[in-house]
Amino acid sequence: SFCNALQSALLKDETLDFVGYSISHPLVAHPTIYIRTKGRRDAWRALLDAAEVLTKELNRIQKTFREALKG
């Protein structure tokens, strides 16, 4: 799921102490994301940076997939 991908990207950030998420019910699409920093970084900035990393990675995957379909 998207939350797993986002958590994975956040866990690569060494300035973070804890990253997790919970979904209260599988039919409700409102996850709660938990980010605890080591004090050197804003959690919101870390979340935005992780989303940017995911966007770049997904764009790369999409490009590779499209090139494979052409070939």
C-alpha cells in the first residue's frame, strides 16, 4: 500500500527516530502517520521529502515500464 511505501522511504531518513502508521479500519482511508525525529529535523519536512523521493521513484518505474512496452 501507499503507507508501506511511505514508511519505507521515511525509515531511510537517519534523522528520524520512529516511523509508523495505523489504519483504524480497512474500509476507511484515513491512516494516521507517526513520525518522531531525533530533534534535528521537522517531521513535516521529512514527510514531504519522503513523498518527493517516492514520486521520483514512481516516475522512474513508469518510464521503465513504458519503454518495455515499446520494445
